[in-house]
Amino acid sequence: MAKKFSNLELLMLIFDKLDLLQENPFKYAIEKLGKDRYGNPMFSIEVTGDIRIIYSIDSKNCIVFILEIGSHKDVYGRG
């Protein structure tokens, strides 16, 4: 059974993951999802069992772009 989180708990979990990405986005870049429209590699990090953060890394300019935060179905379910 999936754990239910309050909005505040979920928000804090998201901020925790964003802090990790700020420190070292490559550490969590396990599965490459392709490239964003600028040619930067895209990755995913799990927040909870269902919530993901999709991000890309511009390593030349040291920028992490947060592209989407949402449920697994919403962030991967596009056709």
C-alpha cells in the first residue's frame, strides 16, 4: 500500500531532493531520459514511490534545470 503524505510533508521531501540536486546533480543521474530541447541530458530523481523530479544538466554553464515535478504517470505518461 502506498504511503500518504500531507502537502507539507510532500513539499519538504521535494525541497530535500532539490537540495541534493543542488549539491551534486550527477550523483543522482542514474538513468538518462534523453535530451531536453537544448541538447542537455535529462534525468529523473525519485521523491516518493510515485513522485518524480525530471531535470536536465547544462554542465558547461553549471546549471540544473528542473523541468517537471509530478506523479510518475504525469511525468512519463505523455505520448
